[in-house]
Amino acid sequence: MTVGIDKISFFSPDEYIDLAELAQKRAVDPNKFIIGIGQTQQAVIPPTQDAVTMAANAADQMLTAQDRAELSMIIFATESGIDNSKSGAIYLQNLLGVNKYIRTIEVKQACYGGTYGLMQARDYVSLNPGAKVLVVASDIARYGLATPGEVTQGGGAVAMLVTEQPSILSLERDSQFMSQDMMDFWRPIYASEARVDGHFSQDLYRDFFKELWQRYKEASGLKVNDFKAFVFHLPYTKQGLKALRDILPEASEEQAAVLLDEFEASRVFNKRIGNLYTGSLYLSLLSLLKNSDDLVAGDRLGLFSYGSGAEGEFFSGILQPNFKAGLVSDQVETLLAKRRKLTIEAYEQNFKTALAGSTDRYLDPSQDSAKFVLTGLKNEQRQYIKQVN
């Protein structure tokens, strides 16, 4: 049985900052952000959006009424959870109008959670022919104002529908994975911003990739020339480029040029959205599918997932004959075209007003164009509504 990604959808809020302007405000050479980090813009998350609303806004755009009736499971991957007990998937089920005879679960392992959810969905569908599983990776990357990690903030959600006979990508059963107890990135329960050892984390990412790639080659018998493209978790896009360059000496000159071209296609969207944590790899996949002119059915894609703390996985997928059909038409392009640029001062004020604490509070959603929004806190319960635009 062929199982994999049948549909994929994305959402990020409609505000952003220009990173050249942020660099000037922080007295940094703009090329350090634009070239050195590989980012040009960064999504700004208003108080009226959180991991739940972004997940709902992403999934809603791709699910049909039939999908909602037939879903067997929702797997919600996030490290921006809103409750230490209740799963974000429960909220998502309600907002999307999904049938109640369904499993709903939230998973966490830094930026790796989305990949774990995808693999669990694949295995569930394989054991239950005809089943459909919704996997959503939704996060808000927060490091703090004027911190070294500020340039790698961002946020959004990627939703994927996993089925048999998928339209987009069949998932091979060739994964290589590993875990090690490392303190390169973490966020204590009491903190709203992440802690990170940036250089250590960058080195671990590349070390994990090289070790898993070597194990993958030994187990599968495949080589770099067997792949049309490599897709990476992109906390910032230069990180993936560095990892790709680590294995380019194994490729022919012609193949190396192809892989570099496809990588550029895979980071078009990420450069303008920023870090999605659990969703970054899958926004990169979506960017590749939308921006490459050379992909054809049967192409093998290699995907590298990394979550600090640390866990990694390398796996592959095969493009299906009608892979464009599983994409929401012009979705990301339209979103990017309609976004409003904020001043750095407005972005800083926004950062400070995110919903926190236990005090009742009303948030005005009138400036938020999204369908699903957060309107505040009442009796320590988040208040979500569906707007009619």
C-alpha cells in the first residue's frame, strides 16, 4: 500500500517585519541577516493568533466536508502549546467541525514533533486502509527582543492530510533516526521565550544530518545522485544550505548544481516567513513543490528533520503523478502579497502584548483578517471564534 501526504496547506498571520530594518535598528550590518542567516522577512504573530488558531486556519483551507467526516485522528505537533493538560487537537477538532468519533493528541519534541506525527499517521493508515489522518505542525518562535536569536523568530502552521494513494508524496519506509540528551535549546515551563546555545545547536544539527545520512546510505544502498532534492528543517535558511554543502562532494558536478537549484526553490517561502519550529521542514517542502520548475513524478526527495534536545530523522518520499493537485492554489503567494509591513516599534509593542497569565482579558480581533482568531481569556479559558469576513 502507498501511504503519504495527500494534501498540504499553510497559514501565517498577515503582518511582517523587514529584517534589513531590524538590522539597522539593532545596529547590525543587514548582510549579517540577509546573507549570513539567509532571511529577508519575518512573520509577526498578533495577540489574536496562537498555535491553535494558526493550525485551524491552515487546515481549514484544504479540508473538504467529506474529509472532516472521515478523519480518524488529529495529531497536533507544537512546542507552543497553550495548556499543560488539554490537547490543542481537541480545540482544533471543534473549530474545524470534525466528527467526534476521532482520536485527538498533541505531541512535543522541539522542532521534530511534526515529523513524528507524520510517521505515526503513515503507520496508522497503513494498518487501517481507508483511514485519513490530519497532521498539523503549528508554532510561534520566540527568543526575545534584541537577543541573538531574534532574527530566527517567526511563526505559522502547516497542515497535512495523510491517506493511502496520496496525491503529493508517498512516504518510504527507509527512515534513519537518532536521539541524544543535549542542551542546545530548551524552554522551561515558566518561560515564554526559548533558551538556546546557538553555535552548539548549529553544530549538532549538522552532526546529526551527517551521521543519519551515512546510516541511511548504508541501510538503503542509495546515494546522493538518487535524489532530485533534499529538503531541510530551516530554523533559518542558511542552516540547511550548510548541511547540503556537507554532502555535495559526493555528487557529480551536474548533480550538485541540480541540488543547489532545488534548495533555492525550497527556501523561497521560509526566507520570508521565518522559523516555524515543528513546521519549518514542511514549509520548505511546500516551497519546493511550488517554486521548482523541474520536479516530475517519480522524483525521490530526501527530508531531514531536526529537533533540539536533540532528535533527528532522515527519510525519503516519492513524488506522485498529480502532486500539484494536493496544493492549495496560490495560497502562500497570495498571503505574502497581502501582508502588512510593521515598523520595528510596532513589532516590539506587539511582542510585549501576547496573551499571558491568568487574568481575564479581551482581545480585539477587528484588525486580524484570519478566519479563526483568539479573542481573549475568560475564567482561565481561551476564547476562540470563527470570523465571517
